Amino acid sequence: MKSRKWIGRLSLLVAAVTLAGCSDREDESSASTRDESPEVIKLSYAFFAPAQSFPAIQMERWANEISERTNGRVEVALFPGGTLLSANNMYDGVLNGVADIGLSATSYEPGRFPLINLTGSLTGQNVNSEIASRTVYQLIQEYGQQMTGLEGFKVITAFTSEPAYLQTIEPVRHLEDAQGLEIRISGDNSRALDALGMTAVGMSQAETGEALQAGIIDGYASSREVLMDLQFARTVKYVTDYPLTNTIFAAVMTQEKWESLPTQVQEVMEELAPEMAAFTGQYLDEQIQRSLEWSQAEEGVEIISLSEEEAARWGERLAPVNDAILDGAEAQGLPARELETRMKELFNTYRDELL
């Protein structure tokens, strides 16, 4: 009898040990599964202009695509409108860790990006935003971080506006109408205005609306989507149809932050970078058409076409500007004329693809 009791007790003990062992293995397996589960990566992305501006539309699209293509592994918090970093400290803010990603216009810091800014400051680039955007992204890839002034950064994407057009409160139909006007333009793109007899005023796009209403400036030179997107058509009533300079945008994170990301996430970002350059250009070209139609129909904006004789006068004034820009860059040891040649080759390549 006692023997049977000891056997029963021994069986219960063995069963308990076995169950405990199984439980430990289940706990270990569960812990292993948790360890292998990818941790959510949270990134902050800053931009200086309002959320309705085309670069901010791009950043929202990028954030959504990254989240979708990584199955939610990457979450991006967006900070447009200068809520985290302004135009004056965007790139340094990224270097200092204030934001993981920053988007700004390179022309706001001309001394920092002298070579890549050539693609925007040369006048007479009669190409749309998609062609220009694909070109500037490719040039950054070909010329590299050191040559383009982007040392320490990883370029997430890059794109450009269409050529800037003069948009004014009063009409500019002739060179004489432009003399002495105070015109907002981005960064170091002021030389074209100087050549035409205008005074360039440096300010961010976010400040331009109030400056127009207060009469501080007589207009601005910019791509034409802002007539609708930023409601500038309520003040500005004339657009002179003559292409001037482009504004280059680059979205960057630090190389250190880039190297901390998992390989799979890096691959998604690499894949998305040229796609976003093309998308932004396409979006802007379409938005410009909508903006022009809206501003003419709703706000009575007039598009001024220069006569052939008048356009030739503008061209004569602007012709020396490009040579001076290229010569100045060459004097700094930069391959400016080589870049100009390559830029025109890419213009033709992408133009042919779109035909």
C-alpha cells in the first residue's frame, strides 16, 4: 500500500517537473519571438514652409510610403511650417539632432552648397519641374557628397521647383516697369533680378504673404503654384511669362543616423529616393496648371506674355549672368562648366523619356 502511494507521489513529481520544463521552454520561445519582432523606428521630419506647399506634400507622401513599404516598422512625425526648425537652421538642426530629417532649399545657404546651387541659379532653363527634379537628384548622386557640399549627410531625396516667374502687384510688361521693384527671391538667385534692374529681397516663402500685404515688397519670383497654394493671388495680380531661376530642395539625415537604420529600411529609402524626385516634379507641374487656371478665374490674375523684341531685351541683360556664375565657381576649383554640360545632357534624356 505504502509502495503504491510512493509510486503515485513520484509520478506526480515527474509530471510537475515535466510541466515546469515545458513552461520554461514556452517562456523562452515567447521571449525569443519578442526579441525577433522588429522595433518600431520613429523619425521626425522638419520643413520650414506650410503643409499645403508642394515640398510639404512630398514629405507627407514620403512618410506614408515609408510606413507602407516597411509594414509599419517606420513611423514619421511631420513638422512643416517651421514648427521644429526654420529655413535658417534646418541643416544644422539635423546635424545637431533636433530633427532626424530636414528639408530645405539649398539656395538659402549659398556658401554651403555652391556647386549644386548652380543647377538652380543659371537662368534660361526652360524645363518643367519633373525634368529638373530628376536631373538635380541624379547630379547629386553622380557628383557625390563632398563635391556638392553634403558631407555628413545622407540625401533622402532632392527635387526642384519649376523656373521662377516674376509675380507682382503691378504689371511688368517691359524692362522699364521692373526698375527699382523690390522682389522676394530665394537665396543666391538674386543675380538675375539685379541684372534686370530690380532689388532682390531675401526672405522665406512663409514670410512673403505678410510682406506683400504690408507693401514691404512689390512681388516675388517663384514657381507659380503659390498663387493658389499660399493664396498669393489675392494680392499679386500679374505674372510675367519669362523663366528665371530654379530653387533646389534637398531632404537629408545625418550619415550617422542613416547607418543606424536596419538594412531593410535603408533599401526602402534608397528605392524611394528617385521615385520621390519624379513624383514631386509631376505633382508640381500638375498643380501649377491648376493654380494658373484658378488664379485667373477666381482672382483675375493676368499672365503677361512678352513680345519677341522685349524677351530679347531681357535675354541680353541675363546672358552675362550665367557666365559670371560659372566663372566664379570655376575660380573656386569647382567643375562648374562640366556640371552644366552634364545637366543639359540629363535635361535632354529625361525630356525624351517624357515624349
